[in-house]
Amino acid sequence: MVSSSTFATDIWVKATWEEFLELADNPEYEKARFYYHQGYMRIEMAALGSRHGRQNSLVANVITIFATLKDIEIVEFTNTSYRKEGLGEFQPDSSFYIGSGLRIPPEIDSPVDLNKYDPPTLVLETGSTTLSDDLGFKRLLYEQAGVREYWVNDAKAGEVIGFSISERRSGQIHQSLVLPGLSLSVINEALQRRKTQKDNEINRWLIQTFNQM
């Protein structure tokens, strides 16, 4: 079995599902983020800085404002774990259920059971030190999980890279398919504006931009 005292964090490690659950239920990793895919697990313990927090919040806010103004049904979750028993688990920075007729999980204190509820429509990961993993292995994980759209926010560049997922394959997009009319260029401009503007100023610009669409 994997020992919590010697387990290497922030990298993918070969492990059984039972070994993964043993660590996921370990109080020592209460604040960690957990991923499991095809016999490998990753537990992220690295502290998240203000750059990560600001940019992730800003991108999530763009999504919420756009959906509100365009009257699109949306439910957002932050740092929520999704689990398919025996197969996989992921805990993205932000995730969104978009549209009607979805099996949206209730508010509970355990990972969302993907055998009972739908996977989120859109998943957002923000990373700088984890960027290569976000674009690589995690992308494969979300392809298999049934997520329809996956966005990676390159925090160092201040830029979002989007992928549409269909039939467990992904391809890069420049305009969202699950939020029709939302161009990633608008999100990237909002990220650049954060360098000189406060959030209220960016929000006013977003509202004006979206109302003109």
C-alpha cells in the first residue's frame, strides 16, 4: 500500500484505486486536491498564490456574467471533487453545469458521484507550475470523464486555452461551444485588463461588451 509518510505529491504516481482512496480519506491531506486516472493518482499540495486566485476568480466571473446576460442556465462549483467509483476522480479549480435537463449534484460533503450525476459541462483549471500537466494528462482525464469543454488558464501568460471535447477527443477552440457567442479573446482581454483595472471596472467593461453582442 502507498504510505502517506513517503508519498510524493504534485506528480502522477502509479496506484490502485484502493490506495488512492486510502490517501483521499487521510486527514493529513484534508486540504489537498485529488486526481485519479487509468491507474495513476496525483495529489496536489503546493500552495496557491494570489496570481492563481485572482485569475481563476476573474475567468469564472466572466462566465457567470455572460451566462446571466444571455439568460443561460448555469450552476458553478469551486474546488469540488467528482468521483467515478473505481475509475477516476478530479477536483478542478472551477466547474460549471450549463443548460437545462442536467443531473446536477446537491450540496453534500463528499465527492460528487458521477454514477448518479452528470459530469460538469465546463471545467476550468488555472496553473503556472502545473501547466504542462493541465494541458496533458488532465486533459486526457477530462476527455474520458465526459466533460464537454475544458479551459486551461495559463496564469503566467494570463491567457486561456480552450478545448471542446466530443466522443472522448478534444480539439482547440477560440469560441465556446457550450456558451455560444463567448469568444476566448474577450476572456483574455479581461485577464490583461486586470493589470491596470480593478474588478468593478472590468465587470462594467464586460457588461458593456456582452450587451453589444
